[in-house]
Amino acid sequence: MSKAAFALGRRAQRTGYPEAVQRLKLQTRKLLGLSEDVTVSVTELSCREPGCPDVETVIAILGQRDKPCIARFHKSIPDVTADELKTAFEPTFLSKKGAESKDQES
């Protein structure tokens, strides 16, 4: 790792990161039935501030009309599981679908 990257707080990535990012994007799309026009962003952040986790994976769903839906996991990208995605996102998307159904009934 270069000195510049270290100074910016970047961590050396383990092998398999690109594959893990694609896996998380695909799992999120399948789980929530997202269309291709919805962006799924997967980012890993590191923190040096006291009290925050060393590493955090942020998955954001960016639609054209809705506010972004964001889930945060205090672990590296390859360590986030499908079950954790489901736990993080399902309540938000189930409540949105329920509200849409009620609107259509009115």
C-alpha cells in the first residue's frame, strides 16, 4: 500500500473484494426485487475516531423517486451475509410495499 493511501486511512483489501461487492449487489437486488434502474452501492469505510467501529460496510439503495435506503454493517464487505441483508432491508421494503397496497385500495 502506498504512503498516500495509508495517510488517507485506506486499508489493504483482502482478495475477493470485487467478487464480494458483486455478490452483495446481486443478493440485495434479488432479495428486494429491485429493477435495473435502481442503483445498489456497496462501500467500505474505515474510521479512526474514538467510539466508532474500525470498519463499516454501507449498502445504499438509490431509486429515482425515493430517499436512499441505507444499511450499515460493522464488518468488512466479504463478511456481510445474505441473512444480515435480509434483516437490515426487509422491514423497510415490507412497510413500503404495505403502504403502496393501501394506496391502491383507496
